Amino acid sequence: MFDALRFPQFRLLWAGSLFTYAGHWIHQVVFAWVAYELTGSGAIVGAVLGFRAIPILLLAPFSGVAADRYSHRTLLIWSSLINALTAACMGGLLATKDLTTWHLFVIIWIVGAAHVFDRTTRQASIQDLVPRFAVMNAVALNTIAFSLMRVLSPALAGYLLAWFNAAVNFYIQGLLYVAAIVLVSLIHFPKTEPQQREGSFWQSLTEGMRYATGDRLTRTLFLFAAVPFFFLIPVWNTLLPIYAKHEFKVGPEGLGWLFAAVGIGGLLGGFVAASLSRFDRLGAVQIAAAIIFIVALTGISVSPSVAIAFPFVVLAGIGEMVTTASGQALLQLSAPKAMRGRVASLMQFYPALISLGSVVVGIGADLIGARGITLA
């Protein structure tokens, strides 16, 4: 289950990911809290948080080209350094009481830009640090790190807000990114081959687009992996609050337990994916996980109470994580070495599909109810 951690260079990358993801999730909680305290408007908070998606969508293709052409160590260090500096800047603005609404939009844009380069490069680095047979295991361990911090960091952020002021929280985030920089600086990445730097940046960009749209295998894997992000995963953000309030009538406490179940399922799913990493037919794993995901969501839709729905939510979280990890591994394994970064950048479009799917699911919930749209 922890096969890839036998390789010391990947071990450093994975440890750095823990600090990076911890900083990311603490930022999510504290930034939203500060934005609402500053503006007092849910609409503005939503606009600020949604603004983060713009640099991710615009810069994803560029992040892939950069990962194929330039040093992975340099890209990861600069991404974490930018995150550390913006966290320090946010803390300073809060400490001096100079923070205004326009600062929020600027800072979230910078954080989104750094995020897309970090995630693309981190994913593209996996095959450089482990042999081919350990790629699925390494991808699964990366999802475990992400899910573990997804469970622990928001709770930690809440306590940090209670113990200290928000400015101190941002300084702590900065220190987490500094720790990630230290670990990444110790990694020995393979040197970029000369042919990967041939031609201009724009030629590499168009070449990557032609490959992604023209290669049948890559196109098929990308589209199949995209299906859960559009049709299944939006259930969490959009429908769980409706289930908690109107179907199960458990209020915010019950909603908290439902979201905790998602995190628990995601963490368990990472371990399941890691244990299946030696299975030869990853496509079969992905299909089986997607079926489990669908069955679990069906179980949620027919559950009469939150207690009965809880294990189905956990099971759905497992299905989501195994589907995601196997899809990412297949995409990375299918890419030629010179295209790994540009193929990894395709995965940055998946969060946008969640947003689009949430719109569809939300409209469906208004028309036929949460249970009806889940079954549909």
C-alpha cells in the first residue's frame, strides 16, 4: 500500500505535499472567514472565491508547457514561494487593518495562479521519481495526502482562528509553504532533456493542444475521467445541504457529519487505490469504482435518515477517490515523456466541470428535488 514511499525522492515530494495541502486547506477556511468578516456579503464572498477559478482555467495549458520545458524543482519552489509571500502579505494587511475588498480579488487570483502551476508540476513529477510500476501507487498516495489534509486542516484552521487572530493564521500558512520549499529543494529531479526545450513556448503550447485533441487514447481517458466531475461529484457541494435541511431535517450539525463522511470516504478511497496499484487492469478498477460511486449515490437518494445515508456517503467518497486516482494514473501512464506536463495540465480543468455540474444539479434539485436529480 505504501510501495512508492520506498523511493526517497518521491518520499520528499510526498512530505512536501502534506505541507502544501495543509496550507491550501487552511487558506480555504481562513480566507473565506476573513472575506465574510470584511464584506458582510455572501454574494461578494462567493464572487471572490469563484474568481480563483479564472487563473486556473486560463493558465492550465501554460502550466503544462512549463512543466515539460523547465525544472520541476524551480517551478515547485516558486509556486510555494508565491503562496508564502501572499500569505505573509495577507497577514500584514490584516495586522495593519489595511485590508480592503479589492485586495481579496488580487490575492485570490495570485493564489489560484500559483496553485495551478504547483498541481500540474507536482503531478507531472511523479513519473520522474518512481518507476512505472509504482505510478498508480504514487498517485494514490498523493490523493491520500490531499484527503488527509482535507479532513484535518479545516478543523485545525477553526481552532487556530479561535486561539489566534486571522493574521497569525496567514503567517502559519506561510511557514507551511516554507517547509514545503525546504523539502522540494532536497529532491534530485532528472534534468530536462534538450529536445524538450526545442522550439518556442507557443509552439510547445499548440503542440500540446494538438496532441490532447488528436490522440485517441488521451482524449478517451480524459473524457471518461471527466464524467464523475460533471455528473457525480457536484452532489457534495450542491445537494448535501439540501439533504441535511429538507430530506433528513438534521440542520447544520448533520450537514457537518455528512461532509465529514465525504472526507473519511476520500481518505479510505486513497488507501484502497494504493492497495490496488499493482493491479494490471487500471481501466477495470476505474470502471468498478465509478459503478460503486453510482450505487452509493443511489443509496443516499433512497435513505430515509442521515444515519442510514452516512455509510453510503462514505462509500461514495471511496468510489470518488478510487475513480479519480485511477483516472489520473491512466492519463499519466499514457503520456509520452515529453508530454507529461501538458497531459497533467488537463486535470486542472476538472474543478471547472464540478462548478458547471453544480449549476445543472442545482437547477434539477429545484425542478424535481434532491432525491430525484440524484437518481437522474
